[in-house]
Amino acid sequence: MAVLSPLPKFDDLTLLEELNLRHCWGLFGAKDNLGSLNKLTEEARLKAFDSVLSGQVVNLSLPLNEPQPAFYGRQTYEHVVFSRARNSNDDYLTRLYLQSSTQWDGLRHIRCREFGFYGGATELVSENSEDLSISHWARTGMIGRGALIDVPRFASRTGIDYDPFSGDPVTVDLLLDAAEDQGLTLRQGDILCVNFGWVQSYYSLPTGERGESPGRSTFAGLEGSEDMARYLWDTHVSALACDNPGAEVSPGDARVGSLHRRVIPMLGLAVGELFDFRELARVCEERQRWDFLFVSVPLNLPGGVGSPANAVGLV
């Protein structure tokens, strides 16, 4: 793990002029596979334990077969349980899409047109290669200080008209104001958790309406702007975990740009989606503290593009 101190500001990063996008390629080494997780140092990880006051564990992952039906053309797995012998059972999954539930987007997930994946890798990434594989993240994990920004809480407190199914972009200013209202200050290496209230709204619907709900294609999320990429870089968070299906607002605006393109291939940011922050938000509100120990270890899958998150918080 290579970390420069101090890290450069976003506006000092190299500009890819053809796309007018800034990148950090080479900053952490020519063959870096960790991206933003380089910012989660041993010192930052150790200090994260100061956020644990009670030792209570809060689950942050949806069941592996939720939501149903799965999003973006993915399928729900088939779980087979069978007897191997008189006194033992075994089981396996078929058709498991690794990004169909609470999950991490790995560095193989998004490329930047002809300029390639994170680091500028333009060759075809195959399942037999370890380059940019999610298995590298499995060896370090996302274990550090979690910092929750609760958007619906702030909207309710300030009278902002907000609907998780609205398709409205959440701006940098709104995130800053919400964090200030909570008394939350981000530190380098934090796992930034943004609660849009999407999971709460989605699971408030009757089961039969979820497959056709507006929240499947239209939902609030982070704006796709350069300002948002600048904020995510300059706060030096190590990962971004959101409770909506795509982290950024949907549908996006081509005039603003794609946040996925700005932060995954260009900045190497670990992006997670469909986290369940319902219980965490309640607990944080109850104790009036919005930081906690975040623990997530992706699958150690060689060549993996994404992975279930398997995440919990310790408060």
C-alpha cells in the first residue's frame, strides 16, 4: 500500500484533456490495484476503533436474494441444498450475480472509453488475470471509520422537499450542510456512507408493487458533476457506500456527466450500492453520533469485477 503525504488536491491531478476529466493514475504506483483504499492506512484504521462506544453490531447488508426482482437485467440466484451423507447437508448457488444485492463496484466494473480502466489499463481484462481484481480489496477489506450522512433526516429538519424516488441530484452543498447539521467531520480514510432513504422507501411498498416502483429507474442520488468528484477526492474518503441502486442520481444528465466514470476509472474510488442503513440511521440518531466502525470484506475472487459487501457497523 503506497500513500503520499500530503495527497494532491483534485485540481492538481492530471487532466485527461480529450474527456476533460482528472485522474490519479500512477499516484499510488504503476501497477496499483487498491485505488482509494490506499487512503485507508493502518493509522486511520486503528483510530477508527475510537468510534466504537458500545460494541453493538448493526447489519448493513440486504439479504443476498434482495431486492427482488434484481436490477439492471441481473437475475436472482438459485440456492440448492442437498444431502451429501446421512448426517450432513451441503449447498451451492447458481446464477449468482455478484452485484445484484448490497455490493461493491470493483475497478474492473467501469472503463473510461478508449482510455481504459483505472490506471489506464486498456488491454482486455480477463477472468484469468489478477489486474484490478476485487480480490485485492478482499486482502485489505474496507475496515475503518464509517461516517453516515443522513439526507432524509436533514431534509426533514430543514423543510426541504425530498423524495428518494424523485430523481433529484444531491449536491455537494447539501452533503456539507447535512454533515454540519450532524456535527460530522470527515477524515482521510473514512468510508463515507450516504443514506438517501431509498431502502426505507422501497421496502415500505407492498411486495407486489416493488417490481414496478418508480424507484427502480428514477431515484435521488449524488450529482454526476466535477464538483462531486472534487469533493470525494479532496475529503480523501477511502470508499463510498450508498443505499440506493446506483450511488449517483438516476436518470443521469449527459450535460453533467457520469459520476461512475469520474470516480471509478479516473480516481479508483471504491463505490458500493444497496446498503441497508435503516437500523444504523436509527441508532446514530438515538446516540447523536454519526461515526462508527465500518467492516466489509469482499469475496476473495480472483478476477472478480464486483462482490457482495458482507458489511456490518460497530457502534
